[in-house]
Amino acid sequence: MPIKKVYLEMTNQCNLSCAMCYRHAWDYATDAYDDQMVERIVEDLLTIDSLEEIVLGGIGEPTMHPRFLWVLERLSHLRITLTSNAAYLSPALREGILEHVDRLVVSVDGNEDSYYDIRHVPLALVMETLQWFHEHKGKKKQVWPRLAIQMVLSRKNEKDMIDVVDLAHRVGADKVIFSHLLPVSPGEQEDILYTLYQNDGLKKRFAEVRGYALKKGMATFLPDYRIKTERHCRFLDEHTTMINARGEVVPCYRFSHDGKEIILGRAKQVHKMTWGNIMEQRLQDIYDSPRYRAFRRTVQNNQYPSCLDCDLQEGCDLVRTADVDCYGVAPSCADCLWSRNIVYCV
């Protein structure tokens, strides 16, 4: 099977400590590719003819890795997407991104006050960097990197959606991506906006934001406002895989690390699911392994249960973890909010 897109989590370390970050649910040390692993991964990727896009992201800040610019240069023949907080980009990092990155996705989770409450750094720090890219793209008469602004929605910042559209327009972004909060602690559950069934208020709000952005000449991605039975896994549909910060090949963000989720008030333990390690096998061989292929086939054909709207979930022990579900699928995607278009990753 062809691999078209690979997520590289060069490091899961970060220079910020955001209020809603998944990393708060971890009880283990962070990791990063060492020199041998970086070179092994790049050499491997260069042998995959079907590969079209690299996403430098993961649960961390990729620009912190000391070999970040080297990877950009070596993989510059591919389409490169970078997800970053853009809070501390040195002149050298800015120049490298300007030269090699096709799409830059930067997190801005509200106006000045909300952003500081969530990210604990001034929004002006990020806006100055984004303005630099806007101006230097103009000087070079180039359209790349195309800029998208991503916002994680909660009750605390929902009022700032229009403000974020305005901020995005100011720095030349062509898209604003909205995603819902995935709680990792019981307290965060109170902040979610999506519901299990009808949600007319949020539906109306999303329509207002979409219309406002269109008048500004910008596209928007808006998640669903309530849980629907329809499911699609973008990671699998786009022939995607991920190499986490330990060099382990995992199917997606959700199964890249051990952690916890709060799904509509119900606590769930999620364990990392690895299909192999890049230091031991070639990526294409891991991707084509029987177990990984069987997992992809099961998920793409929706041959797994839906815990979110199951009448038996209150008395079911299987919903406590994502290890296995009542169909025997392991790991279980039965509670996945990515497949429901509630949580979104580029």
C-alpha cells in the first residue's frame, strides 16, 4: 500500500505549557529523535516514491529540535507542513521556514487576554513573527508558506472566534481552522462546546463565523457541533502514518502516547499503539505488515462499535480503556473524536 503522508514528531518537548495540552496527562519523560534516528528516518523517507507530504508536528514544538533545519533541507522536494506555536522562532528558523515550508499552521487560541490565559505568553510575540512572514513573503513575491491559524475551542474562548478571524486576516492567513477541546482532566469537561445530540446554538454561531470569514476572503474549517454516527478516519483515508518521538510507528496522534481522555464526562485510558520501530525496520515494511493492514481495513470499513451513543456503555468495562472493544478490535477507535470531526489535526 502507498504511503502518501507521514507525520514526524521530531520531539515531544515544548517551549510552552498550554492549559489544555495533552502532555499534562503524561507521567513519563519527553523524548526526541537522536542524530542516528533523524538520519535513519530521512534516508528511509527518501526511498518511498509514493510519499507526497511531511507534517512536522506531533505533541511538541518541532522547531526546538537541533536538526530541524537539516530535515527541512533534506526533505524540501516534498510538500512540507509545519505546525508550530511560533512563539520563539530565531532568525535562522524563520529564514529556513520561509524557504522550505509549504504550509505553516500556527495555534492562536483567542484574543490577547484569552491567549495569555491559555498559552502563558503574550500574543504579540506570535503576531510579530507572523507579520514578519507576511512581509517577507511579499518582498520575495512568493505565496509560501501558506499560513493557517488554528484555534482550539472551549467555553472560555468561544467568544473570540471573530477576533481570531480578524487576527488571521491581518497577517495574511488564507484559512482559519477550528477544533474542539479534548479534555484530559475532569475539570476540562465543563469547557467543551459539542454535545451528543442537537446543538442549534453552536450551529448558528459557526454559520456566523463562516460567513464573516468569507467576507474577509478566508476559508474556514469548522468541526461538527454534535456527535454524529458517520465516521471517517482522515489519517487512514489520506494514506498517513506517524513516527513518534521514540521512533515508533503509530497510526495517528491519538495512539502516539499513553494518556487520558474525558469523553462526554467519561474517563478513558488510552495506551500507545506501535506497529514497529524505525530503527529496526523500514517504514514501508512496517506499514505493509499484516497487523497494521488489518487494522486499517477494519477502521476504514467502520467494522468497529460506537461507544459514544451505545445504550450499554454505563455498565461496560471495555469503555474504560482504548485497548480493545466489544468487537475485538485492538486498539479501539470506538470513542475517537477525530473520526467524528470533533477534534481536527492538519
